[in-house]
Amino acid sequence: MRARARRRGPRTAGPSLTGLLAGVAVGILAIVLLLQHATFFEVGRFVLFTALGVALPGFALWRLIGSYSRNLVEDLAGGFAVGTAGQILVYLAAASIGQQAWSWVWGPVVLVLSFIDSDVRARVWRRVAQPLRPLQAWLFALSTTVVVLIVYRRGPGQFLPAYTDPLRSYPDLAFQQAVAASAKYDVPIATLWLGGEPMKYHSFYHQATAATAWATRIDLTDLIHSLTWLPLFLAGCGLIFALASRFAPTAETGATWAGPLAVLVAGLGGAIQPLAHAGFGGVSTAVAAYLSPTQNLGVMIAMALCVVAVDLLRAEPPRSRWVLLILLALVASGAKSTILPLLGFGFAFAFVHAGMVRRSNRTALLGGLLAFVLFIAALLTIFGGSTWGTEIKPFKTFSQLSSYSPLATLLSWGLAACGMWFLGRKWRDVGTAFLMGFAVAGLAGTLLTSQSGISQMYFLRTAFPVAAVLACVGLANLVGKLGDRRGVVLVGVAGALGLVGLAAARSQAASVQGVLRPWLYALAVLLLVGVVVGIGWKAFRRPGNVGIAMVAAAVAACMIGAVLVPLQAFVSDSASNLVYAKVSRGGATAAEAGAAMWLRKNTQPGDLIATNAHCIIQSGNVCDSRHFWLAALSERPILVEGWSYSNQANRIALETDSNPSLIPYWDSGKLATNDTAFKSPSADIIQRLRNAGVRYLYADHRAGAVSSKLGSFVSIRHATLDVTIYEIK
């Protein structure tokens, strides 16, 4: 009987079957979503490469170097981050000697080596030490599923299929594809849409995508628009969960919900939205997960850095984790420019904290020096000393966020992360100080700098997952004071009532002018939820102080209530417009896209092309020059396509305090020669283009009239309803 009782005791190693089923459910959902806009064989090749070429080799390195084996969620997410970092660095090295098509070989080599040596095999392929509890696994699967479905609904579900409808597009995705096209062939990357001139940009996502394209032979359009976003986002969610688990272990608090809630809050929260017709800025990960691939990669790398940094600051063995920190920091330098400054501030806070409690601050000092040195090196090499239009302008963010008052905006953000105020004894942890520095730096970067398009918001978007973790840990600490492991019920009920109450308040505010009354409605709802749930908690004779129960319920209502509008965006376009990007004009027709792909198949890399298409929208003399799709689809340099998002455009815009997408092209003579070839061709004009290295002319009939005489000077190679392609011989 005793032996039987022991067999029925709690598991101490290895994942549970129900936990694995939760992971399988998320995996099936991911495959189904990928299949919506890619063929079965493309998805098969992509999944095979992602698993065997990136995730499992990274998993092996994560465990071998970092000696990790806590749970599969953490190990797979951390492994994918390390594998992606390894793939980027290998690709950069391989591309520098012209062997980028073989950069995938490193993954299988690592996998083979992880099986050959018995000691390595035992360290890499061992069972996990702290498997997720079934409830925890399913809560994590549920929160991840909710966030992923909303990202899909307002991402691929809204913008795909790509390059078929000129009225349904997003110019930045074509820009990302054009940079990835350059990453396939150019070292360093070039501005393909502007004659292939040198470009200084955080391009590591594009190198990773180019590596995937070479390994799988999948078109960049499908990779960027349909496939790569999902594993990056899932890994980011897993690392947010892993970070939260370091501060809210279930064995101490029973807070199985803290990690899953952190994923939900980081994914969809960030701002209380009491106004019916205006938002307070999207700061959650879901806002940029699809439309900003560099941010999607950046969040994953940033969360992996935080996990490793916290473990190092806590002096947890082994010291070899420094290798992981250095590897991830190297990739962070070119993944997203916002990461290293936040990492440096995190270590600075940890340094001060360690000094105040009279503990060794050597790790914090070395970490801070690493972040500082890599940031300076990246600024000089990767970015060429350019800030891409970022300048110090304190509090201009508030004026850029429409007419919101600073107080209302800060209140909106503060309530969404108000759990941070209840960290209690967690402040004694150097890891908490590190995360607080990371989060504070993100807010400071957003408030003290400015950039066109409010791109300074990426400081806060990079830091907000960390703020969400701290907020959920603080809420778990507050609920833990009640002394009842059923605190998840209080959090769930308060959150649900907060969502319902704030929805009703926003509905009532629809016909109200101004900001004050909607805010009063929202605050009254949150206060009422706290009182009702707190009294209900004691009415059911649950332990703990009624005041603490009320405060905990109000905090839960604030944090979960902040996800209301993003949740509504799943079915409501009006709610979506307050948070997510809108569909815009300026895309390609199927015929235009087909002609551009004809160029890719029938020309050589480096063949220069001229086109008469420069503006996605033109009104009088004002041209929105975010025209990138010809370079993206042809994968060839264009003499002058658009000129936005180039280093020169950003410099001019910064000097003239203007929008870089709307400034005129600075080389008017070059543009005039280019356009005259299509409007009034002559032997002299064609010769000028020939001397400039132009081999093909892409005449877009939707972009303007094309002279019938052009065929007298050049040869027609391809013609469709919208486009005629000529060759200069």
C-alpha cells in the first residue's frame, strides 16, 4: 500500500500528459493558421526547417551551455531564441564569403554532435525538472491562443493575400521584404528601391529570413507575409511565461495563473481605453507582432536576454550562461535598436541595488559594460552613426498621440500595469531591480525622444512585456496575502467583471464629449468591481483581509480590463482602428506583382531596373514615396522606385523637421532623366540610362502614361494588362 501511495504522489520530473496535450493543441492551432495562406508543402518545409534547423539545435545549445531543464515551454522558447541567434551569426559569416545558401548546415551538425557524445547527450536530452502543472499548462495554452488568434485576425487575416489588391496593403511589409531580398545577395545590405545604395539598419531579421529562404526555397513573400511571424511570436510568449515563473513560483504562492496572465497582459494589454472614439497608443506585443517583424524578433531576443540576465544576477550556476548572454546581446545589436539601451539600464539598476544591499555587483557591472560596448559598436558599424531620425525631444510623444493630455495617457498606461506597486519583498531581489530598470528605460525612451511615425513607441513596446511580468508578479504577491490557493477565482471573476464593466462604460461614453466623464465612468467601474468582488470573497467565507481582497480585485480588473479593446478588435473594425494598423492603399495588382516576379526569374541579381512608379499615393505635388513592392518582388535594385526609409531621406527629414515619407526626391536631375525615358523617350535619354547601368524598364501603366514611342528604342520582353517590361540592349 505504501508503494502504491508513492506511485500516486506528485510528479517530480518529466512533463505530464495533460500538459503535453496543451502544447499539442497550440501546435495544431499554429499549423492550421500557417496553412491559411501558404501551401501544404511550403508549410511542411518551413516547419521542418524551423524545428530541425533552428529550434532543436538552439534547444541543444540552450541546455548544454546554460544547463537549463526547468520545463519544456522555457526550453523550447529559449532554444528557438538561441537557435535564431546562431542562425543569424552563421548567415552573416557565410554571406561574407558568398556561401549564404549553405548557412543552414550548422543546425544539423549541432544536432548530430548532441547525440554522439554520451555526456553531451545526457545533458541535452534529459527530462525536465519542474514540469508545468496541468492547470498551468492549459491556462498558458489558453492565453497564448487568445493572443495569437487576435494577432492573426488583425494581421494575416486582414492583409492577405499579398500583392493582389492595391487597396489592401501595408507599405512597411513590402519594405521588410525588400530589405530581406537585399539580405539574400548583398553584404552589407543595400537600399534596393533606390539604386542599391548602402543602407544602415537593424537588419538581422532579414538575414534570418534570407537564411530560411535559401534553406527552404520558399518565396520571401510567403515567409514574411504568412510564415515567420508565428514561431517568433510563440517563442516570445513562452519566454514571457518563463520570466514570470522566476518571480512567482507556484510552489510558494499557488499562483499557477501568474505566468499565463503575464502572456495575456503583455500580448493585449498596456492601456486602459475609456474613450469610445480614441485610443491611448498601442504598447502591447500584439500591435507589432505581424506588421513589424523586426519588433517581433526583438521582443523574443529581449525576453531571452532578461531570462538569462536574471539568472546570472542571482548567481545561479553555471557561469557558462555568460556565453548565452553574449550571443543574445550580439544579435540584439542588429535585431532591434531599442534593446541594448534597455538592457544597459536594467544592469545599471541592478548595480545600484546590489550596492545598496551590500552584495557583489560585479555581474551587474560586467553586464552593463557589455551592453554599453555593444551599443556603441552597433551605432558605429550597423547604423553608421545614424539615428534613423530619432532625436531628443522630451514629451513630444504626447502631442504625436493626437490630442491626449499627458495625464490621461500616463494614467491609461499606469493602471494597465498597476500590479507593479505591490511587489513587496520582491524588491529585495536583484532580478526585480534589473527588470524595473529595463521597464523604466522603455518608458523614459518613449517620453524623452521623438521620431516620425511615433517610432519612439518601440522603446515602450520592447519594455512592456517586462512591465507586464512585474505587474502580474505584484498581483500574485497581493493575492498571496489572502492565504488561499484559490486566489485564481478572485482574479478571474474580477477580470471578467472588469471587462464587462469597462465595455459598458465605453458604450455610455460613446455620446459624451471630452475626456473627463469617460474616465470617471471607467474609474467608477473599476472601484465598484473591487468592492463587489472583495465583499463577495468574504461572503463565501474565504480567508484574508477584506481590504486586501478589494484592492487585489481592483488591480486585477485594471490589468485584465486593459485588454478589452484589443479583444473587441477581433470582431470590431472600429475597435481595431484604435489599436492596430489600418489597411491602406498603394499595393500592387496581381498583374503588377506577376511582372515584378517575371523580372526575378528572368534577370540576374544586380541587374538594375528603372521604373516610372514612385508613389503609393500622390496628391498634387505631394508624393508618399513608400513604394517598395517592385524591389521586394523582383529582388533586384531599382534606379529610383521610392525613396522613403533610406538613410538620406531620414537625414533630410531630420534637418528640415518634415515627414521622411513626403519629402521630394533630392536628386531631381536623376529623377527627371528616369521619368523622361517613359514619358518622352529618346536615344539620348536611353543612352543615359544605359550609362547608369540600367538593363530593364518596368513601365507601370497605372503609375502614369507611357509613351508609345518607347518600343522604338528598347525591346519589349514581357507585357500584361498593367505593365510592360523593356530591355535595354
